[in-house]
Amino acid sequence: MDEPTSGGGRRDRPLAPVHTELPVIAREAFASPPPAWRIVTFLNRALKSRGLIFGVAHEDGMDVVTVYDSGSTSSPTPTDRAH
């Protein structure tokens, strides 16, 4: 396979994008497919301290996730931190 070069009509950019490592806020593993309420519970625990609240409803045969801005941010308490 040809390596990308700067000439001859080949791509001048790397094959894979270069990313900087981002800080992890929280992480959770779910069985596939996870129930929507489990994802929403995880998001609420992980992001409540940043002023975000998530809700889930079942409407017309679909799970609908809503994101709310509570307008308040505070330091996370031990129960807010993901394990």
C-alpha cells in the first residue's frame, strides 16, 4: 500500500487524525443495548455538578432524552462522582 506523500495526487494529511488526550469526567460500561434510563442515570450522576440534568420519557414507541440546564454549578460531592 502506498504511503501518503506531498506529491503525485496522493493525500497530504496523515491517515489518522491526531488528537490530544481529553480529561475523562466519568466512565460506565453498559450491556448492549442499554436501557435509556441507565444512560440517563449515569449522565445525571456525572454531570449534575456542571448544571446539566437529563430526563427520559417513552413517547410514541421511542425513548426521548431531554437535557436541561439547571443554571447551577457546584463542586461534586462524593455521591456525584462516577465510580
